[in-house]
Amino acid sequence: MNTNDNSPSLTPARSISTRSAWVRSPTALFGVIVLCAVIFCAIFAPFIAPYERNDRDIRLQLHGPTLEHPFGTDESGADLVTEIVYGARVAVLVGLGTVLINLLFGVSLGALSGYLGGWVDEIIMRLIEILLAFPGILLAILIIFMTQQPSLLTVIFALSLTGWTGYARLVRGQVLIEREQQYVEAARALGFKTPTIVFRHILPNVMGPIMVQAAFGIAGAILAEASLSFLGLGPQDSASWGALLNQGANYFLIAQHMAIVPGVAIMLTVLAINFIGDALRDHFDPRLAGHVEA
């Protein structure tokens, strides 16, 4: 019996028409452009920010937009353009970091739960139910509050503690369907081991829903971090759009730009990622995405 992993894959090739909603959607194009701009700001913040982060002038406190400061200044006299650019770095790191951790644990545990079943499935699903019994944002607040000095890693960990459960449940449901397919039965008959069957043959066929979930997960993580920072529980000593929005709420009657600028940054970023998620969902929807070849 040939169990060599280098043998041709038994996974059916599932092709999707290139003329998909992903390519033709103007909202998806808008989302990609905005997201690329945010990522560009996050990577090259020290080079494109007009001022240093610690460059503050108390005499310019709460000044409105000017030629020198197009977005105005904050309560300490810092340039808001600079703060927004550096805030993109926090948003990208939290969004990507949280989703990567959620994917690592959620996909792995969900795939094993769905494929193995039995007591493995029972243990994983009961753990998920216990975690889902706690409101995610409240549990994150509790964890961050206990640290007193929250860092970027603490925020990512707090948001990931329950975030992986949604991915696990999604993958489990998909794997329960895929494990009954003929190509999986053929892999078992050829003597392939469980990790090979699950991660090489089954998971490639369920990546569509996972990618859609991940896209919306990034937007959710960015919103959650902004909410924590708005409450004063975000990363310390890091520019955060939520913290800027908190400042803007305190001075809204005399300096509306402080609330509008970070609010628009959060809105555009989350909206862009949601547009991308919608396009991915349409792309992988078998009713809209061409044909499937077995």
C-alpha cells in the first residue's frame, strides 16, 4: 500500500471562474485601495509622517486644520496627521495579529474536532461553549484591567482568547461535510495519516469560508481595539485611533476635528475591509462563482 505523501493529491480540483464579483466589484476595489493605503502608512510611518511623534507644542493645543497641520492638533499640541499615520500601525498589528492567532488555534482545533469526532469533538465543543458563555469584549476588558499596563501583545491576547471559537465552529461544520466525500475515503483506503488527510486534502477545500471569516475578523479586531482604547484600556505609549477618539469626545464642543478625524479613519478602514470580505464571500459562493470541477 502506497502511503507516500508525494503521490498525486486526491483532493478534487475546484476552480472558480475568473469573472467573479471580486474582480468586477467597485466597492472591493475601493476596499483594496484603502486597505493598501493603511498598510502603507503602518509600514512606512516614520518616513511619511510630517512630524515626530514626540514633537508637541502646547501653544498649538487643540488648533483646527491649517496648512502646517492639515488635520489640526490634539490636546497636547501634537499633529493629528502624524498620530493618524502611527495609529494605522496599531490597527494593522492588532487586526492581523489577532486573526492569525485565531486562525492558528481555531482552524486546527475545528478541523480535528470535525474529523475525529467522539471524545475529541466533545472536549473541544464544550470548551468553546464555556468561552462563549462570557461576553468577549468584557472578558478582554477584565484581562487588560488585571495587567494594569496593557501592551500591544496583551490586547492581541485578550481579543484572541475567545475570538478563535468562531473559526473553530465554522471549520468543524465544513469538515463534517468534507469527511464524507469520496476523496477522503480514498485517502483513508490508501493509508494516509489523519494530519495528512485533514491539512493537505480537506482544509484546502474549505479555505473559502475561512478567508471570508478572517476578513471580517480583522475589521472586528480593529473595532474592538478602538473600543478598548476609547475606554483607556488600549496599548500604552502607542498611537491609537480609539484613544484619539476619546480625546475628541472630551473636547467635541470646542475642537470637533479631534473626533471627526480618527472617527473617519476607523470608519474607512473597517468599511474597506468589510467590502473586501463581501467580495470574497461572493467569489467563493458556489451560486455566483462559476463552476466546480471534480
